[in-house]
Amino acid sequence: MTGAVPALPVRDDLRGRSPYGAPQAGRAGVGPVVQLNVNENPHPPSAGLVADLARAVGEAARTLNRYPDREAVALRTDLAAYLTRQTEVPLAVEQVWAANGSNEVLQQVCQAFGGPGRLALGFEPSYSMHPLLAAGTSTGWRGVPREKDFSLSVDVAVAGVREHRPAITFVTTPNNPTGTPTSLDVVEAVCEASEGVVLVDEAYAEFSSATSAVTLLERHPRLLVSRTMSKAFALAGARLGYLAASAAVVDVLRLVRLPYHLSALTQVAARVALAHEAELLGSVAAVRAQRDRMVETITSYGLRVVPTESNFLLFGPFEDPPAVWQALLDRGVLVRDLSSSPGLAGWLRVNAGTESETTAFLTALENVTP
Ligand SMILES: Cc1ncc(COP(=O)(O)O)c(C=O)c1O
């Protein structure tokens, strides 16, 4: 900011903070690259799905003079059916909530259950948006460190919750950015130790073989499980995230959502994608195969990989991760440098690409590794 511009009367607790900012390929000074830095699914929709989407969106466009269904009932019904199929837990539409990406779901959770004078807690390193969403809703933040190998034990988790008594506890499984799964024993122990709500962020659940925390919902009324269509469903551009919880939790989220927050076009696009579940989730096996190939090849370069249950992995350690990040970018591959975050010194993160994208990454890394 230049001296001539008067300081903006921004909230004290936001002054000096940085926005979320993973670089985007083709934008903000990053040329065309193989983009492996934001854990997307590399497989674009098939021609058949694109045609179905275009037809359904075209149909919905006829009534865009009207507001969309404020309750998104048809979409939430489809999401409940999908989660029921996936987890074998019968879920009613009243137990499922949807918003523009799971980030918006998480923001609504912070608005409804956090706020001034309350704390949210996470087990770090973890998803960087959790503390940012807490900050945006004037919710205090406490980060409890994971073990050196990024695992989370019942003892550490429960001690953190007992010490800080958070209104919201975030448990991310598989964890981003480490790929580490969290056992359901930890989730249960956190639920039992906690007076607040417990949000299990399962953004990457479909890539993992672990049992979903949805199976614990019946026993723990303050447990919330968030999911997204951005990853396994390969629908990041449509912005659709959702949550399963008790009907009472969903009712509370209605108090903070904006009216008509989910556009008619988003609702219809997500429903079409859910109708193509088999095709879209069919890419999960290919993504996992490329991830496994990455693990094997990176290890053969003499580097280490943190064991992962997701579509991405941490690799290193490097003495100068920003230099390796830049060297990979110079060779046309964009990965994520989170090495300045607490607990992540030395590591870079990369997500599995298509076969050719993965080859481009592995070739670039081979040339960069001493
Ligand atoms: C752990 C985790 N949760 C939530 C999200 C948000 O995803 P979206 O808002 O696209 O649903 C991400 C995105 O990378 C994530 O890594």
C-alpha cells in the first residue's frame, strides 16, 4: 500500500493476515504448466457427461428469473442416497446439508458454532483453511501438533481437547497436506472428550479405504462430517460441498446460510454428476495407481514419501524446498510448497496426475534431485 492511500478501517483481527493463495496455472504469473498443486482430480468430465450437464443446465436456465430451491431438497436427497450407498449408514435428507464447496460448509459451521469468545482447534499440520475460516468468523484458533510422523494418537487428541475446551474441533482424515488417515478411535475419543462440535473433514474419503466417520453419527449427536465433490467426483469447478450430521445441526446451519446460497445451476450440475457416480468415481482407481507410481519412483530417487491414503503426498526432505519448487516449475510442473508452515519444514506436496502428467513430474524431479 502506498503512503497516499488512507488505511482502510479493516477489522483489527484481519489486519496483516494473508489470503489463501495457492498459485493457479495460467494465472498470476504462472504460465502453462502441469498443475499438481491443489489436489484436484486430473480427469476432465467425459463427452457424455458434458452433454448431459449442458442439457440439464440449459433446462434450468429457462427459469433463472426465479430463485433456486432455497433448501436444495432434490440435491440433498441425492447426496443422502450417495452417502448411504457409500457408508451403508441410512441417512435422511434432513441430515444432509450442501453449500458452495465444503469450504462454505465449514464457514457456516464456524459462523454457527464459533464466533467471538469461542475457540476452534485443529491437529497441525492440517488444512490451512481451517484457521482462516476461524479467523474470518472471529473464532480463536488453537493448533495442537501431531506426532513427528504426522499421525494423531488418542492421547494427544484428547489432551488437546481437554486443555483448550474448543467449541469446534477439526479432525481431517485423510489429513491434508500429509495424507495421513486418522482412526475412528481418535474421532470417538475426541467426541467423548468434547463439549463442542467435532467436524471430521473427509474431503478425500473416497481415495481411502478407511471407514467413514458417518458410521459414528448415530452415537454422537455433536459429530459433523464434511465431504466434497471437488476431489474424487472431479467437480472442483462446480463448487459443491456437503455435510452429514444430525437434523438438529442442519437446522442450526440454516440460521447462518445466505438465502438461496446454492444457485440453480450448481444444484442441477451436482445432481447430473451424482447420476454419473460410477463413471466419475471410476477415476479414483487410476488416480490411486498414479499416486502409488509416484511413491515408488520418488523413493527410488532416494527421497522419502509420507505414507498417504489420499490423492496427494508429501515428499522430501529438502534442504531448500522453495528452490526445488522453483526448479520443478522451471521444468513446467507446479507442486505445492508448504514448507514454511509449522511442522512441514523440508517437505513439498504433489497430487497424482494423469499418467502423462505424473511422468512429467517424475522426469522433472529426477532432473532436479541431486
Ligand atoms: C481437507 C480439505 N477440506 C476441504 C477442502 C475444500 O474443498 P472444496 O471447498 O472445494 O469442497 C479442501 C480443498 O483442498 C481440503 O483439502
